[in-house]
Amino acid sequence: MKKKFLLVSTVSTTLNFFGGQINFLNKTFDVELVSSPDDMLYGIGEREGVNVHPVKMVREISLFKDLKSLFQLIVLFKKLKPHVVHGNTPKGGLLSMTASWVARVPHRIYYVHGLRYEGDTGLKRKILKNIERISCYLATDIISVSHGVKENMAKDNITNKTPHIIGNGSANGINPNEFSRENIEHDDLRKKYSISETDLLFGYVGRLVGDKGINELISVFSALNQTHKHIKILLVGWYEDLLDPLEDHIKQEIINNENIIAVGGQNDVRPFLNIMDVFVFPSYREGFGVSIMEAAAMDLPIICSNISGCNEIVLDGHNGKLVTPKSLTELTNTMEHFINNPDTITKMKAVTRSYVLEKYKQETVWKEALKTYSNICLPLK
């Protein structure tokens, strides 16, 4: 009989980080999903062929709502009697590790996708750090999404346990067939958005928020665009005005500059990656840069911050360039180098896909994940 394996997340969007892997693991474990109720949760469950359990959880700190969620999780875990509870995201990790500890679940895995406190200061940073420490303390095992996150956890004294890393890192790896220029329909998006063949198109995919470096990116692009009229930038993603809004003048620049093309969030980012020339990702902090990995698999040279979760995907000077986060000077010089040296783009395009697939091919990541979970949770035969 297969051991019950509960995958828990505050919001169902995070469960998509394990797309396909859920079904793969379900062949060995009895995988079931726990997250806040919405259509996506039920859609993921149907797609992966597993049961789902809706439990309302909120991302922000809310004592009453959090206690209610905790109680519901304890009741659910005692009812289902799982062999494994796999917690994800800071809030989902804290609630699921606490509830599974109370319910005496034998294997409590906290998966650290990133360190949320790295983007905050003062009291909030201390609170978020302690949340990580509690989740790690209550977990029997910890998995880090990248080597950089593991190193930062040790540096910040988050836990005295040694986190596992699956393969070379990443939650789900990259599907080489899905992220391939050869398998993308050519809808002539450049023509749709008035991007000529002679234009150099920079691109970004992700949330349009401050800690992704969007304020700096737009400032640098707008300045460069004054002298380099043939450059444009494509922004694929949504604003989060409540959590981390952009500066007002930056948002107005995005709206008013005809060379800045903001297309909002997209269900399929691949056609947009397909028309870009250079991918730019100047984030302040990352657990693992999934969008960088996807862009690299689509043959794109990368400009990104020299931070954990990014500098493991980009080898400086080989498949991209690393810049200091928040440095307008470095970002300007690097983007201008690509503008003035198209041969650099050509050389990097020739190697970036093979480099990322060698490290993060999805099939390999899934096999390594199964090996890790089996070593943690299943008795040796």
C-alpha cells in the first residue's frame, strides 16, 4: 500500500511549481494536495490525477485567520493520517509543519523555495526570520531549492539541520520539449506589437514589483532609449500594487513610453520569450530563478542579478552576464554592451540552452526528487 504524501501550499499557484512531478510521484506515493480553495486547485488535481483538500490560508500575517487555518489542518491531518506532509511557502510551511507536528505525522518536510525575509528590514525581517526558524525546527527534513538558499540559511542561523538539495537545485526542472523554439507556433507577435526586425528586444517575465528590480530596469532602459532608438523592452507579468508597488513615475513611464510593451500576465509565456533577443532579470532576491531557466531553454542570453538562485543558472560571460542588484551603473553598462555587440548575443544563444538543460532537465530532476523523498520516507528494502 502506497504511503500518503500531502503536498501543502498557501495558494494553489505554488503547486504548479510541481507540475507533472505530482503525477510522477503519485506512482510511488499516494499524493494529495492541500491549499486554499479555488478553481486552480481543482484543475491541478484533475490534471495530475490526485485528490485535493481545500483549506483557506492567507499569505499575510493574520492571527485569527492563521489560527483557524491551523486548526483545520490539524483536523485534516489527524483524519487522513499521512506518512508525509510536504510544506511549501513561508506561511504554508509554518502552518503545515506546526499542524503535522501536533498531529504526529512521522515525516515533515519543509521545502524552502526562497527566504522571504531577505527583501525586508527591521521588525518584519526579524519576524520572518523566526517564522523560518520555527518551520525548520518542527520539520524532520528540510529541502532547499538551491545551493545559494542553503548557504544563506546557514549564514543566518536559520537551522542546525542540513537541508537536502535535489539534483543541482530547482523545484521541477525544465521540460526541453515544452520550452523549445522548435515547438512554438509563430504568431508574428513582433508585428502585432510593432517590433521591427531591426529592433533589439529586451524582455522580462515575472511580477512587476519593486523587489524584482523593475524600477531600476525601466530607469536604465528609458535612459538608454534616448540614444539607442532601435531598442524596445517587453514586460510579461502583473502588478502587485498592494504588496510591493512600483514607484509612480516608473509605472507612468511603462504606460506612456511606446518602446515599453507591457502585455500583462500570460497563461503561456513561451510565445513572448520566443520573440525576445535578450532576457533581463534584475531581481533583489530569488530562491531559484524559474523564469531565467525557462528563458535560457529558449536560447536567450541572460542579464540577471548576481544573487543566489540566479548565479547558479547563469555562468558569467558564458550564457549571460551577472550584475550587482540595484546597481544602475552595472545594469546600464551591461545592457549597452549587448546593444553595441550583437556578436555577444549570437555566441551566447549558441550555448545557453544546452547549458541549462545539462543541469536542470526535468526528467532528471523528477528522478532525483523521487530518490530524495524515498530515502527520507520509505524504509530500506
